[in-house]
Amino acid sequence: MLIAADKFKGSLTAVEVAERVAAGLRRVAAWVEVEALPVADGGDGTVAAAVAAGFERREVRVTGPLGDQVTAAYALREGTAVVEMAEASGLQWLPDGVFAPLSATTYGSGELIRAALDAGARTIVFGVGGSATTDGGAGMLAALGARFLDADGEPVAPGGGPLRGLASADLSGLDPRIADVDVVLASDVDNPLTGPTGAPAVYGPQKGASPEDVATLDAALGHYAAVLEKAIGPKAAEYAQSPGAGAAGGIGYGALVGFGASFRPGIEVMLDVLGFAPALERAALVITGEGSLDEQTLHGKAPAGVAAAARAAGKEVVAVCGRLALRPEALGRAGIRRAYALTDVEPDVARCIAEAGPILETVAERIGRDFLT
């Protein structure tokens, strides 16, 4: 039995989900051998999943999205670093009700990458998602030595909004170690940088951006790409339209243009990094899941990736979730035989969130009765 589930956001970490499911299964089948491999798709929780799989957790003080110092973590094992931009530049660093759509910076994400370089990383899996920022990765690149100047030759202020005043860009000062490192951009988002499906339009409102802010940011990021095109050539414009450029407020674009990163769906990357294939070989049944199984799940989220890999290996998959918003036929097309929701046990959503652990154990008992006894 392999438990390869993502977090239940706001309730349980991926590690806690695995623990609770294992406890419930053992109540009805004490003999069952359970292997836990918490997973993530590149967004928040990615470092935790890597640590659970045996990576070393490393902490460093970096610049948060509002400019204050925060403690962020990355994971390291045998020359491979898993860096999660949300650790440095995520929404969790904003006080309740406080947003900074125009001024939040990814500078700390660059500092986190520099720490991984200092630790000897030769491959960096850069998980992006859950960002508080829409600065196109300019802050990240600045932390690694790039220069972004206004018409007076002064550094532009942090955030996406001030990029409207960008007059020149110089990437020649980027940390030279980047050129010798394989950077993999891991994301479940394939949006371009700007336009109707770009970072500001699609994700800006989640970060407090008003319609006016969205227009400002879209124009600013378009101008940013144009200035970079003058600095490094046409590939800057090509990268702006590339899948993943719009990930995490455009930090994907910064990784593509600054690091020459390769873009891959986050769950595919993480399954490779976490050692999913050998664990899958040992399993007779796979349990995956996340807080909400819905249409978004089918577009690159962790359960869909786990189910696709398991189906290719001829393994049966069931899912656990807090809320189920997919019909059985949609689950079947995704490779999931059946989904078990907390709301099947407790219809009160508020209680499901508050008491997710014990309810999930009850759900796991049902799986045990259905598949193990």
C-alpha cells in the first residue's frame, strides 16, 4: 500500500495526511504494509515533501515579499536542491488582510537560490506557486546580481509596479555558478507572462490586485520583457510567451530568461525527485489525494500526476479529499477508481476543516474495508 497524497490546504500537511490514512487503514487491517511518500506539485509544501523523502532541510534568513527578514527553507540531497519560492516570497508571509500586488518582491527567492548554490547544488528543482508577488522574477534576478535601472541610472524599486519605469537591464552580473547548474522550473501552471491568460490577469486578483492594478502590472511586465529583449535579444520575447513564464507572478519568466531553466510539470518533476517509481513497484494499491478534488486537479495537480503514473504501471488508485467536485466518469478518466471525501463522513465543511485528522482516519477505515478485508 502506497500513500502518495498532497496536503489538505489549511488542514493537514502531506505528511499528516499520510499518517492519518495509515492509522485508519491499520484499524481494519493491522497486518497491512504501508509506505508513505508525501507528494507536492511544486507549490507550497514542496520542500516538506522532499524532506519527508529523505532530503536535508536547510534554513536561511532571506528577504520576504514585503522587504522584512524571514526564515525560509530549502531541501538538499546529493547535489540536488529543492527550492520552493513560496518559502521566501509566498502569501504566507503577508499579514492577514494585507496585500502588496504592486510592490511585493521575489528578492528572497533569489537569496534562497544563492544559498543552494553556496551549498554546492548542481541541480536545482525550483518549485513555484503560492506567491505573493507579480514582479516577473526581477527581484530574484537582482538578488543574484542582475541590474534593473530607471532613467536616472538608479535601481528600480521592488515589485512589479515599478517596472513601468525600467529603462535598462543588465544580466551580465548574474552569479556565474548559475550557468553550470541545471535549473528545472517545476510548476502546474503553463500561463504566459502577460495578456488575457498571463500572470497579472489570472492570478493578480488572488494577491489583492484591483482591475486597475492588473492593467498596471500587465503593462509593466510587458515593458520589462521588452527591455530585456533589448538587453539579451529576441529570446527574451520568446520566453515571455513560453509555458510557465506566468507561473508565480512571472517568476517563471525570470527563471527561463535568467537561468535558462527547463519547464516541466511540477508533479512529474517531484515524482522523479522523490523516488516514486520504485515505491510504486512495491505497491499493490495507491492512495493519493488533496484537499479539493475538482477540475483544477485534472490540470497538473499532484493527484492527477500520481494517478497517471500509477495507471501506466498497471496499479489501482483511490483518492482521499476534503471535498469532491468531480463526477465518477471524470475520476475514471484520470485513472482514479474511487474517491473518498471527508464530507461523506461529516457534511459540515467547517467541522471537516477543524477536525480533518480524525475524520480522515474514518475515511481510511472505509478504504480498508472496501479494498483490504
